[in-house]
Amino acid sequence: MTDLADVAALDATAQAELVRSGQVTAAELVEGAVARAEKVNGEINAIIHPRYQEAIAEAHEPLPEGPFTGVPFVLKDLDGTAAGQPLHCGTKFLKDHGYIAPHDSELTTRFRNAGLVFIGRTNTPELGLVTTTEPEAYGPSRNPWDLGRSTGGSSGGSAAAVAAGIVPMGHAGDGGGSIRIPASECGLVGLKPTRGRSTLGPDLGEAWGGLVARLAVTRSVRDTAALLDAVAGPGVGDPYWAPPPARPYVDELTADPGSLRIGWTATSFDGGVEVDPQVAAATEATANLLEQLGHRVEQASPSAFADGSATAHFLTAYTAWVALELDHLSELVGAPLTEDGFEAGTWAIAEAGRLVSATQYLAAIDGLHAITRRAVAWWEVDGFDLLLTPTLPELPPTLGQFRSTKEEPLTGLFRSVSPSAFNAPFNITGQPGISVPLHVSEEGLPMGMQLVAAPAREDVLIRIAAQLEQAHPWADRRPPVWTGA
């Protein structure tokens, strides 16, 4: 039998192979993950709804035959339901009502069918509205690389659990960077799929006007590719879906990407966000590495986001989406909304959204669509294959910077502008983007690099990310809070 002390260092693909080959049982894998969670979760506050004994019991029973049979996994406390499990979305409101979800989301079902075993649900900011995981309802998640720093948001609990070695990958969702930002801050791989690649059904056709996409944070590019193969595709009645790939994404891992035309920038699109010198230098180093790998690299980026109009359109629609989400939570529990059930920032954003007229909302959506057409032309017309940017313009922030109060309710929203500067534009356009953990700062903190492809071209992202992973490996890096050998 394999020494279970070493399992934490393995990615999900390797853990699944141990089960398939009979070197370990699914129950042993899950028991090991539970032991690791019990060891460090008190420090990092990643898992807020543990289901440890239930998971162990499930792992002793026959599991679905899939690419990840027996592999322990965590679900985020947002971005989808799991039957019989809490769903609080980071809110005091749902927590106080003790809400339990009645059914699985389609994505949850697909995770189950892939053979994954859920050991718990992870911490998230309230409704995923800010780029840090510090909800008043559950307290902050802490970064395994530095316990005084943020894990990012909104998938920060999942990212902390994966980075610390509790599980090899975890569920995540992204409406403005919420997969890529935690991946960057915690030293992981984070792919935001193309709009419509993964279903939000059956409860939603789209979320935030199509800006939200769901998948996971992982430790390896091959795990991301295999999981995307396992769960991608439309659900029944989805309003739109991405075209299927020409071949499985795992086949792209060893495919020659050829010589790609890659533009890069270490300057924010509208010039309004300062980029840390270490981050800028890391981005330039990545551009140089890509050139050494045979790609045609030049300083260039889409001009569609330069005038700042995307922010104005986004904020109009965003406030309306938040107001609608609060109304939906009221319907879930059959109780009226109360101001003390939500953080000051959430309540203020929703109140602003109730003042948005239907015509103002539709004009904002039209504005976002117009920007999308101009932005995507950089790939489809100007002929670029990829855009390279920093994932974040800064190092992982220290905790406490995003806290809103009744006197200053929008602190968290305004503070989130910087971390999302390179991410949110591609939620608007619906393009796939991936953050890969190529660099580490002088302080020993992860610095992710983002690559963005044309719509529906996750295949190109998988190829280039796998090439970078081979050229500049990250698998052996360990944060100070680590549960493995």
C-alpha cells in the first residue's frame, strides 16, 4: 500500500490512479483527507460545513466509475447546491435560517458521476461580491502561504483547502475573477471556462447576465483538463452553450501548441490600477519564457477596455443582479429580507440595484455586449492567439482591507477593483482564461499569470498551460501550512 503521508502531494489524477491500481482504497484516500482537514482547518478556516463521517461512509460503498473515482473533493458554499447539505452563500441570513438545499445542481451531479467524494463545503464571501473570503457569517479564510493574507475570493475557501494539501482540487465559480484570483493567491491552477461551457442548471440558465462560469481550482493542468472533460456540456434547457471541443481536453496536454501569436501587458487596461513591480517583472519574465518556447510575443492588448465604460455598465447591472439575488434568498426560506441578515456592503449594493430601471439595465447589457464585440475582435480579427497578463496586479492582500461598515458600505466593492482588474473584463466577454502559478515573490507569495484565449478555445489554453508547467514546474512548492509529508 502507498504511504498515505505522501498522498497529499499528489494531484487528483495520480490519486485516482492509486485507487484504480488497487494501491489504496477510496476509503483510505478520503480518511486521509479528513485527517488532514482536521489537522489544519482550524488555522485556515477553509471548510465551514464539514461532512467528514458521511464522506468516509460513502467511500466505503461502491462509487461511480469515473476519471476521479475515490478522490476527495470540496464544494464551495456558493455556485451550486448539494442535496441535504447547507447552502448559506456566505450570508448570515441563510445561516440563521439553517437553509438546507433540496437537490443537487447539475454540476454537483457531474462531480459525483466523475467519482469525486465531497468532504465538506468551503468558505466564501457573502454572495461572492468581493475578491476576498472574509464573510462576517463565518470569518476569514487564511492563506496557507501567509496566514495574515487573503486567499482571494470568491472561491477562497476551496483554494485554501487545495493549497494546504487537504484535497487535490476543489469546486470554484467565477463572476469577476473568483476562480483565477484565489488560484493566483494560493499558488494553484484556475481555469474560468468559456461562457456556456459548464451548466448552471437546473436552478439557473445564467447568472449575472452570463458573466458567471463554474469549474474548480487544481494543482495541475492535467487535473483541470480531465475535470473539464468530465463536467462540460449544456444542461437541459440551457439558454446557450459553448461548441463542443474537437477532441478531449486531456489530449491537448501533449499536443504541440505550435508558434502562437501572443500579446502581453503588465499595465491595467484603463491605466487606473497600479501594478506591483514584482508582478510586472514576473509578467515580463513569462513573456520572455514564451518567446524562448518558440512563440511570437509582442507587447499588445485589446483597446476595448481602455475608456472605462465597461465599469459603468457593469456596476449598473451588478447592483440589479445583487438585488435579485437577495429576493431569491427570501423566496428560498419563505421569510422577508432583514438588513441585519446581510453585510453592510451587500445591503447597500442591493438597495442601489432596486433603483435601476428596466431600460437602464438593458442599456447596460447592450453596452457590455458592444464592448465584447470590440474586445473579441483583437483575437478574431487582429489575429492574436493569446493574451498574457498578471492574474492580479498586486501580491495577496493582507486580511481586513475589504471590510465594509454602515458608515462606509462600499469599501469592499471599491477595494475589489484592483484584484479584478485583469479578470473581470473576460467575464464580460465570456472568454476562457486560466491562471497558472508560475512565480513566487521575494516574500515567498504566489504570483499567478493569466492567459486568455478566443471564445471556446480552452484547447489552446490547456496546450500552452501544459507547456509552461513543463518548462517552469511548480508541483514541488509547499506553503508553510501544509498537511502532507
